[in-house]
Amino acid sequence: MNQLQQMLKQAQKIQNQMSEAQEKLAAQEVQGSSGGGLVTVSVNGRGEMKRVKIDPSLLTPEESDVLEDLIVAAYNDAKSKAEGMMSEEMGKITGGLGLPPGFQFPL
């Protein structure tokens, strides 16, 4: 019975650490870019878009299709970086648990 209590305490500790890490990461921003930096998108640790910067050379009607594609690509780049940042931070917390690769805690 003592082992079960220890496991529950450890699980609670990990859950608290993960919540703190998620809050910290949500406040951080990462940038993704496309088109050689013509479009830059900033997202927070939750993957929420915060800012878009577009080079003025793309703001012409004939470039609208290119611009749309570049915004999507920049967002995907930034979101991927945010997910990597989150995964790295969670790995620090759960590293000693021997969880299978890709395992995600339901939060």
C-alpha cells in the first residue's frame, strides 16, 4: 500500500510540474518563416498565432496566392517549433518514467 501512495504522490508532482511548464511555455513565443523571411509568424507555446509580419513586396494583388501560401507555411513552421519546445520541456519532466516514445499525457 505504501508503494501505491508513493506512486500517487509522484504522479501528482509530475502533474504539477507539467502544468507549471505549460504555463511557462504558453508565455514564450517562437517564430517561423517562409519565402526566405518574406513572411514571419510568431506563435506562443500553445501554438496560438500572435503576430504576422509580411514583407511589403508581397502586398500586391498579383501576389495574393503566393502570400496566402507563405502565411500557411510560416505558421506551420512556427507551430512545429512550438511543439518541439513543448515536447522538449515535457521530456525533462517525464524523462525518468520510461514512457514509450510519443506518449502524451492527457491534459
